[in-house]
Amino acid sequence: MYKYHNANKYKHSINDCTIRAISVATGGTWDDVYEELSTEARHMGLMMDSVEFIEQYLDDRYERTCHYSKTVNEFIEEFPQGIYLLSMPGHLSCVIDGVNIDTFDTRNRRMWCAWRVDTHW
């Protein structure tokens, strides 16, 4: 299943998928996640939307498993429960209990890795 959600408080459609996905997965606000990512990236000397930074940020907090041959939908079928952040070429998306929550439907896209996020709900 897919559910549209834009966590950007101004509902802009911009290159902020990382902020949106992490805020949905953790229950944090868009502003709080933006601030945390910006601060962490600055301390690491990286851009906050770089793959290197995002993977390191997520690895420091959550367990990662990679599923390079699966689509998001195949992942959802195999892991129907839990909160996950899923990486794919040029995008980060959130899945909560089998629902792909994003500004567009990514279920047919090939994914790279998944991070299981502790439940904060």
C-alpha cells in the first residue's frame, strides 16, 4: 500500500526526501530533523544529502540490511511489520507496517538498503 504524505511544513516539493523520510520514521518534525542533519553533516564536513553522509548517519543509529535485488514492494511483502527507511538511487523513503509513506509511490523502484527504526509511536 502507498500513502501520500509530505512532511515539509510548507508542502514544498523539493529535494528533501531524507528529511521527510526520517521525520516520518521517527515522529520528529521536519524542522528538527533538518537541524539535526545539518549540524551532523557540518561536523563531518559533508553535504547533508550526500549518500556517504546519509548512510553513515543511519548506520550510527539503526541496523542496516541490504536488498539490492528487491523492489520496495517485494521488501514490504517480506517485512510487513515495523518502521523502515529504504534507500534507492537518488531517494530515501519510509515504510511503516507495510505502507510506503512518501510524496510519490516508490513501490516499483529497486531499493538498496533498509534501516529498521525503533518505534517512537
